[in-house]
Amino acid sequence: MEARVYNFSSGPAALPLAVMEKVQEQLLVYPGVGASVMEISHRSKTFSAIHEAAKSGIKQLLGLSDDYRVLFVPGGATMQFSMIPMNFLAGKSADYIQCGTWGDKALKEAKKFGETRIAWSGKAEGYSRMPANTELVLNPDAAYLHFTANETIEGIEFFQEPESGNVPLICDASSNFLSKPIPANNYAMIYAGAQKNVGPSGMAVVIVRQDLIERAPAGLPVLLDYRVMAENDSLYNTPPSFGIYIVSLVTQWLIEEIGGLGKMEAINIEKAKRLYAVIDGSGGYYRGHAVPECRSRMNVTFRLPDETLEARFVSQAKEAGMHELKGHRSVGGCRASIYNAMPLEGVQALCDFMVDFQKNNG
Ligand SMILES: Cc1ncc(COP(=O)(O)O)c(C=O)c1O
């Protein structure tokens, strides 16, 4: 078998090795059923136990109260950009924080369904920072306030939630989900495309407070209706069962092997610190995109002196076993995505490579 590389992809991203080994071990025969998880009924006792483990793992990690439902919804985070306004606008206006490429996409989608307001925009600053609470211009009657906890493309992150008062707070946490403890019970809804921190692509984990679900209008298409999803416990139709199984394993890994989100955060802080230290210590050879206080711990975005060097950097890193370091075309340069599953050794290998690369190409 070919060796696994250090995979810095922004998503679908690396999953914990221990999880992948477990999947491999159980792929053909899941204990007790003589078949793969992919091959058994989503209404079987075995799958119900897997589904319960995935939901309770998320609830335990985030300390969620019983007011919240954990749903697994096909269509990824982008589907949520549509479902949120369809279900929750209810003839009102919604506030959006336009803090990066993904926040902007969520806003554009919502506009199709009704009135929106921009509570703050980072567009003119090239999405290089997140706003302080004092900068937000909020509508106290808004149907909800939407924000993106971590902007994957620009590499900027919120370290304190926007304060929305009585307005329900809705968060796209796709790229920093379960990477640190958060006051989850202050949110009305948290959703995340699974493919960065918790599982395979094509599915979103949706955590939604019951009272918000009750606001959904009648008559929505069944699979786009949170009420239908919640009443049927994500099983109105055949769910993304294999993805739910992976989420159950990832949450178990976070609880049992890592020791919870506090421990995970400490590891993530250390990884990010090492990479940003190389950038800051390079005398301007590597230039970070983000304003230092808003630097993402998940997606480290940086430039080199010119595009020829950037292309050489990406290709030589690949030869050295560090893949997917090219930045998104809209920002350019390089991006190292260092989600939960990226081990400290992988980050250290990249740091060492960056220092050597500068010596040889400075
Ligand atoms: C912050 C954020 N939101 C939304 C998305 C879209 O997710 P999906 O591709 O699952 O629709 C992504 C990345 O893919 C993302 O990084």
C-alpha cells in the first residue's frame, strides 16, 4: 500500500488515522451483522445505535441541553444556505455578517427568499479580519443573525461569538466545528458541512433549537423542512448512513482519545502557533493574509514573494509528502488546513520545510 501523506486539504480533509483504521477494520463486517454499515437498514437496531452514538457524542462534546436537536442533512453546508432562509425568514428580515467568501455565499442565497441586511462587511478589507461586537449594526427585530465562525478561504476566525441579544444566532461552523469548546447553548443553530472536521462530504451536521424549528412555515419540500427532518429524527428518507457512522467514530475519538474539546483546542492552538511563528519569523518572506488577532487556527493562509516561488513551494512540499498547500484561487498563495485530524508532527514537518525552503530560495 502507498503511504499516507500529510494532507493539508481544506476539504474534504484528513480524518483521524485511528478512525480510518477502525473503518478499514469494520468495512466488510460490522460486528454482529455480518455486513458493512453501508449494507444494513437505516432502521435496524445496529444502525440506530450508531445514529444515537453520533448524536450523543456531539451533544456531550458541546454540552448541549435537551432543547437542541442534532440532525444529519444531505446536501452539505451549501444546502443549509438555502434551508435557513426558507425555514426561518418568515416574512421578516435577516441579518448577515459578510465576513468572507462563505458568509457572502450564504447571504446571496438568502436574498432569493426575502429581505436581508448586512450587519457588517469585511469585503472592502479583503476579508482579512472578523468584526468586534461593537462594529456590528444589528436589527433587533431580525429573524436571525447569521455568521461564519471560520472563513476557510481567507483563514480568519471568530474567537468570540457575535452578541445578538434576543435575535436567534445562526452559525456556519463548517471549518472549525468541534475544534474548541464554545458556549453552544447561546446559539439557536450551528451547522457544519461534515468534510472538514467530522466526516465525509455531502452531509451537514445541524444542531438546532426546538423553538426555532417551530417557526418553519407549512408546505416546504419535505427534505428542505427542518420540522420534517426533526420529527423523523433525520430518517424521513434513507439518510447518509455511512457518513453518520463516521461522525460516531470521530466523536468517540474526540471524547476517548483526545479527551474532549478543551484538549483538542490546546492541540490546535499549539499547531497554529508553530506555523504562524514561522511566518512571523521569516522577515517578511512569508506574509500572512489575516490580521494577526483574527488568524484562523484551522486554515493558515500566506503568500511568498512571488507566484513562481509559490508554485515551487507547493510542488516541492508535495514531493516531501505534504500535499494540498495551494491557496484558493480568490486569495492566491498558499493555505495549510490543519483541522483536528492533522497531527502536530505534520505541522512541525511543514514548519521545518518552510524554514528550509526560505534558506534555499530566499
Ligand atoms: C465555512 C464553509 N461554509 C460552507 C462550505 C460549503 O460546504 P459544502 O461544500 O458542504 O456545501 C464550506 C466548504 O466547503 C465552508 O468552508
